[in-house]
Amino acid sequence: MRISIDAMGGDFAPAEIVAGSLQAAEKLQGLEKLYLVGDESAIKAELAKHKGPVPSCIEIVHCSEVVGMGESPAVAIRRKKDSSITRSVELVRDGKADAVFSAGNTGAAVAAATLKLRTLKGVSRPAIATVMPTPNQPFVLLDAGANPDSTPEMIQQYAVMGTIYSREILGVENPSVGLLSIGEEAAKGNETTKKTFGLLEKSNLNFKGNVESRDLYGGKVSVAVCDGFVGNVVLKTSEAVASMIGNWLKDMFKRNIFRILGYFLARGVFKEMRKHADPHSYGGAPLLGANGVVIIGHGSSTAFATLNGIRVATEALDHDVNHLIEAELQSITTQS
Amino acid sequence: MRISIDAMGGDFAPAEIVAGSLQAAEKLQGLEKLYLVGDESAIKAELAKHKGPVPSCIEIVHCSEVVGMGESPAVAIRRKKDSSITRSVELVRDGKADAVFSAGNTGAAVAAATLKLRTLKGVSRPAIATVMPTPNQPFVLLDAGANPDSTPEMIQQYAVMGTIYSREILGVENPSVGLLSIGEEAAKGNETTKKTFGLLEKSNLNFKGNVESRDLYGGKVSVAVCDGFVGNVVLKTSEAVASMIGNWLKDMFKRNIFRILGYFLARGVFKEMRKHADPHSYGGAPLLGANGVVIIGHGSSTAFATLNGIRVATEALDHDVNHLIEAELQSITTQS
């Protein structure tokens, strides 16, 4: 497998991205090529920090531009023809790489993938599928932010793509699908969810009806689908509340000597919790529905996250998720 | 002040609602009348449990029906003419009460208020304003669920109503307003938020632009406005994540003797946290924009929550929030 890496994308690029790529080259099976796309001298400087020889599968592809985290994706992709994200995606388009990983500007990665790779047959727009940790089984949430104003038809496609991802990559048998809404009854929700409910009810998916946030974290479904604006709000609200509680606890445990001692005795709890909820261990969210394997890393991706992002890319290739999505969506089109 | 109480609404009605009303009658100043609306014999049975004489301001208004928590609000309000929520709201409409409190089916309370009381001049639809706790100052979130598919004009009205509520009731000087979106730049969001951004930018409100969930919990703004579907998702996701973390911690602290000891030493942390985040201490969310004071309690309202809900109603009356809203919206209409 040949993976192209946007070496300049992310808050800790290129250092952490290059370090994670080196780890991937050493640890993951079946990697023939890892293209590090970005400023050649910056990447070389990072590779020089590596102990031992640079693995032979690593190859630098120089480019002169970077899309910043705050830039408008559409404008950046149009104007910066030689940016690391555009060049990384082009390697996939040109058949030189099988998959791409970027922890840079998410909107720019989605725009580059949509423009350069186009979508799979039957897919209107690619969607970001995020694996969300819970105390028990994780669930897949999509769309987590690629498409605000998703139509019911698009959300139906997300349900098919999420089902295949959950089954093939997370190993869930006959994954159940919930439609994120604000009440369990079919009549609860907004215009989009009500129309989507009708489409999903008629589908051959394992559809469980409307679900609310507490159902998701309670493990009621394996796949939750929603509009991209709503999914992004769920993702960011979850992160914000968890981080607020974490900081608050940290502060409260310092207030007197008994609590400090208590924290010391129970510190394993917090260690386990951080490990369990660490977004870096999931590595990246696949952009499902693009005509090519595209993995989007968190902006704060570390070397560990990059390693895991590349692992996610190899798994998606191994399971040939894209062909399965096309076949499944083809059968929907034939039915209706 | 005369308050009508939907004595049958809520998971713990009528017991907790009646108990909370008795506490309010004893503790709150200026209550001339508390109407307990519902099944007379059930309410009498609860009053009989009270030690000492029933305060003279309490009066039972008998009705024969109850709207269940799972019922369709529109259908229930149309068919159940003699339900406790409808009768409670009618006391306000008929000038016999100044405000109403219900912890029952939220949709039914919104529907009854909208149909029977109508809206304030300049308000398209009343919105639920929820006070959200953070480690520092709370913020007001609206609409928290009354209106899925809110228009930009409706969200602009929410911003005016939230500003007045934050200033008058929470005592915030010149409250800042954020538009909940999925990125800080004006161009980020969906069609509704982009149009709303333009309206808020031109207004004379203290508008801070788009905000994300982490900004809310970080105390960036005093008022956050959004569509009712989105606001309800934020509310329920916050509750779900907080409760998941709480349960997970409880479980983890039981795993070995050191942790149990640690928990014992630091138990004050958890006590403070529960107290700080207790939704019952906020009592209820006002339905702003209805032509009358309507306070909506959490479905799980206890006596303590009921007491606080009645207190919120008296505060809204004291500050004459509704007249201020009408005056402020009048000035917007004149400007544009």
C-alpha cells in the first residue's frame, strides 16, 4: 500500500506528522510507500532527528504552499495550487498513492478530495465518519462536519456508508442505525429528520428510529446519522463538556490536603479515563464516499495520532470499503 | 402575584409538584395565590401529607385530564380540553393568574402557551431559554427546543429576548451574544446561521460573532442563540456526556481499595460538582416571547426544582421582562 501524507497539515506539523510517519513505516505491515508531501527542507530537518536510517518506503514530495487552519477552504483550494493538501490528494488521483492522510484544515481536505477525486457512484457528497468513544462500544457518527444543510437523501447515503464502515472496520455484526433527533417518536425533529425517517424506514438497513444523545452514549446504536452541522455540534459539545469537567475536577482536587491525597490514591482512574477517551487512539476520521481513501486527522494530531491515522487508512484499503459502498448504494438505486 | 401550577405535569407529579408549591408558599415573598391545577383528590391527598395547616394562598382547580410525557403535543392540546396544562395556561389567559409553571410534556406546554396566550408583539414564536451552568458564569441558551427549523428572523428575536433576560434576571451588564455555529468565521455554518449572522451584525446588540461549544463552556458569551433543533441537541448532548462521565467515574472509583479510600477523602469534590451542575437549582426555563409568563420545568422536577421554578416565575414578573421585550423588539421594527 502507498499512502500520501500531508506533512504540513495540523497544529504540530511537520514535526509530529513526520515522527508518526516514521513510526508507521516501522510498525505497520504492507506499506510500500509513504509520501511525505510538503516543504522539503522542513521535512528533511525532521527526518534528520530520527535515530537510525530512514526507512526506504519514505519519499519526500516537495511543494511550496500550506493551507492554514483558519483559511477559507474553497478559496484556499482554488488559489493555492501547490499546497500540501492538494498535492497529497493529487497523488491518489494520479494513481501514485492508494490513500491520503491529512490533519490540516478539515474543510480544505474535504474540498480537495471532492474536487480532485470526485465521489463514489451513488454518493452525493462525502461525509466525515467519526468514531466516538463511550464506556462500552464506540459508535460511528456521520456526517461530523463536511456538509451543513445535508438533504434527507444524503443522510440516507450516510446511513449506508456508516453501516458498511461499522461492519467492516469495527467488526460490528448487523450494525444498528439511529437517526439523531430531539425525541424518539417519528414526528419529533425538524423537516430534514422527518423526511429522512421515511427514507430509512423503507430501507433494508437495521434502522432503530430516532435517537437522542443519551441513547448514543448509552450504546443504543452502532451508527448515528445526521446533518453535518448537527454532527459537528454533537462532536464539539461532547469534547467541550468532557474537557470542562476534566479541568474542573483537576482544580477541585487541589483544594485541600485530603483531596490531594485522594487524587493520589485514585490517580489510576484519571489515567484510564484519559486513555479511553483519547481521540488520538482513533487516529482519524475517514471521509466516506470520496472516490479514494481519505483519512482526516484531528488538528491537534500527535505522532501517535498520525501513526493511528495511517493505520486507519491501511484498514480501509484492506477491507475495500469503497467498493462495498458503491455496490450497496447501487442496490438502493436499483430498488427505488 | 398569582401563579398557576400544572400539578399533574412531570415524572414525579403530583407529589413533588405539590410539595414544592407548599415550600414556595412558605418561603417566597409576595405570593397571593398558588393555583394547583389537576385531579382534586390526588392533590388533596398530597396536601394532607403536609405538616401544619395548608397556606391560605393555595387553591385547587380541578380538571379531569393529563397530557402524558410521550403524547403528541399538537394532538393532545386539541383533544384534551380539560388537561392540567391547558387549564393552567387558561388561568393566565383569563387574567386569574400572572404566570404558569409546568414540568410536564414540554411540547404541550409550548403549544398550549402559543395557542392560548399568543405571542408578544414582534415575536414570531416563543423560545425556551435555558440557563446552562459552567465552572464560572452560566450562559443562556435559546432556543433550547421549542422551534425546530427556526428562521434567521426568529433567531434574531431570540438574541433580543436572551439579552434582556440575561441583563434583567441574571444581572449581566451589557450581555454579549454569540451565534452557535461550527467555526468562528462568518462564512462558517449553514444557510440559517449565515443569514442570521448578517442580521445580528447590523443589530445594536453586543454581538460577538459565531461561537462554538467550547466558547460557551469557556464563558465567552452570556447569551448563545441557535435554531431550536440545534439548541436541544446541545442541551441533551451536554447532559448525556456529563452523566456518562459521572457514572463512569463512580464505577472506576469502586475498582480497588485505594480508589475507594481516595474517593472517601475527596468526596467533597463530587458533592460540590453535583450541587453546581444540578439543573433543579435553576428551577425552570422561561418560554420567552409568549404573551404571559410561562416557566417550563425539567421533566424530572423535584419539590426543590418546583420551588425554584416558581421563584423564576416571580422574578420574571418582578422585572417585567415581557414589557421590556416588546419595547426592544418594537425599536428593531422601527429601525429596519
